[in-house]
Amino acid sequence: MSSWLHIVGIGEDGLAGLTPATRSVVEAAEVIVGGARHQSLVHINAQRLEWPSPFDTLIDVLKSHKGKRVVVLATGDPLWYSVGARIGREIAPSEITYHPQVGAFQLAAARMGWSMADLETLTVHGRPVEQMIAFIQPSQRLLILTTGAETPAQIAGFLSARGFGKSRMTVLASMGGENEARFDGLAQDWNHVVPAFNTLAVECIAAADAALLPRVPGLADDLFQGDGTMTKQEVRAVSVAKLMPMRGALLWDVGCGCGSVAVEWMRAARYARAIGIEPRADRRTYAASNALALGVPKLQLLDGTVPEALTGLEAPDAIFIGGGLSLETFEHCWDALRPLGRLVANAVTLESEEILLQLFQKYGGELARIQVSRAEPLGAVTGWRAAMPVTQLSLIKR
């Protein structure tokens, strides 16, 4: 089937910036769909449709015009943080032709003189701005598609609060057009008024007291708000490693408490998702606060007890059982787990250990005891103080 739908990346220079073949496609369009800014760049006699409201109706709008020559206008590369990916999930690839253009990331990297291979590209456009916090690292370079004029100031606040106030920030607007503009400054004293449509470049510079928040699991316990009941740093690092975070994978955190395992899972891999099941409202509040502060605002929290609360949830790629362990809960989790899914269950009581031993004998896997001791003052000298040992069962569903 030949393509009836063309998704065209377009820049500030409008038709002049398109290849001759792509320009011919736009000029032959019967229907042109796009935002007001894109529509203003193309002077073609065709039916004009702006983005529908609600936006989720876009696919139905496009399909209603099947049989006509339809062009969707997008910024830059339609498949890089743009509408093209959304459309491509609902309409067969054989019906679509993509026409990429140099996008904001490429233009911004060129303006900054930065290698695209040595930086992180992010978007907070129409998404929680807090999700960029997980990428604040010493000497890291970031290119960020923003939500609006206020976004750079918000990000400057995140940087300053974490000891990265001397980070260099550059806002680039209308790149490639007659009104291209640039605004430079430091996060700690950022006060520019910038255009609503912009791209932000950040060079992270850490002070001596900056918070170090690596993407690998094992964040310090004092970075999490909570009531003291949580999976501690060293045990958490082992637990998340056994859960094996992967891009886009879903975790069930059963008895999530303050959310430390779910937060670390989501930080460890791009687009990793997590559902935390926790019956106590105060602990869900802690988990929500920790998710925002540590850059994973999309953590989903459910009020409920297990195993009843697990019914109807999307099948997970990994499950962590940190609370509410029982044979019934394990069986429900194991049945729901996807093939090659990972399950980790931790226990600190003799009763829970007995359950893990039964499960180990039936299902196999790895059964380990994790013992952590920390050096503490003992009067005028120093000694070891042992934390409660944790028994851990880890399995892969094959």
C-alpha cells in the first residue's frame, strides 16, 4: 500500500529549508495538520487542521482523511521526541512516509560546539520537568527540549539546590530563523526572560558539596524521606542489581514503603516504569516526595494490600517483594511475571525466612544472606555495628 500520510519535519526557515522532493509533497497536500507556528511557515492552498483537543483524538482525525494526501508538520526530526512516534504506534508504517529535517538537538549541538555522542538529549516538553533531575551529574552536558518560557528557571533551581549552581546554561530560540536568539548565564543567578519555544543547553558544574546522584543503584539512605522503614543502601544496591532494570521495563514494588527500590529502578534505565503498592498513606506520601526529588515523577503509587491489589495490573518485567511476603502473594506475583522476568524477595524475620526457604526448595533461584556492618564510635575507639541481616531470594522466570 502506498503512503497516504506524510510526516514532514520543518524548521524556522519553512519551505525553503526542505529538500525539493519533500517540498513537492507539501505543495501537493490536500490536508495539512500541525500547530499554528508550523502552519504559518507553509503557504499552501490546502485544508488546514490544527492539533485536536484532546490531543489523543489525533489518530482518529488522521484516519478520517485516509484517501486524501495528508501532511503532518512537525519540528525537525518527526521520530525524535516528536509526534511521528505517536502516530507510528497507531498507523501501519507502510501507510506513512517520514521526511526528517535537522532538529533542535542537532542545531543546538552545532551552536554549542558539542559532540552529540558525548551528551544526553532529554525532553520535558509536556512532561514533568523533574524528570531531568536524574541526569544532573558532574561534567555532564544536557540538551533539553523545554515546556515553555518558565522551564529554564525551574531547571536552574534544581541545579542550584543540588550544588550545581555554577552550571552554565544557554537557551536557544528560533534556531535557523530570522529571529534566532541566545541567552547565556549561570544556574545560580539565572534571570533571563526567554521565548516560550526554546531548547536549553546545560553544562553541569559541581561544587565541592554537590549532591552526587549516580544512576547506578545504591543512593545514600539520607537522600530519601521516610519513617526509617526502608531497604537500606547496600541491600538496595544488591536488590536492584538482581532486578536488572532495562529500558521501558515495568517493576511491581510490593510493599514499597518510601519507594526507595522503585525510585532506584526507574533512575537506572531510560523510561523504566514502576508501580508501588503500599497500604499506608504516610509512606505513599514519602514515596511520592522521593520520586519528585530524585527525578522519577512518573512513579505510580497504589493504595492496597496484597495480593488483592495486584489483580488487573499490567504484567511486570520485574517484581520486588519488600513487604507483605506470603506464599499466596508470591504465587500471584510469579504467575503474573513475564517470561524472563526477575523476582527478588527480601526477608528480615524468621517467619519470612521460612517462606523464602520453602520457595527456594520449590522454585530454585539464588538464596543469599546479606549482612552489613558499619564502623561507629565506641567511646574513644571505633567498632563495627551490625545491621539486621537480610535474607534474599532472587529468581528469573524461564
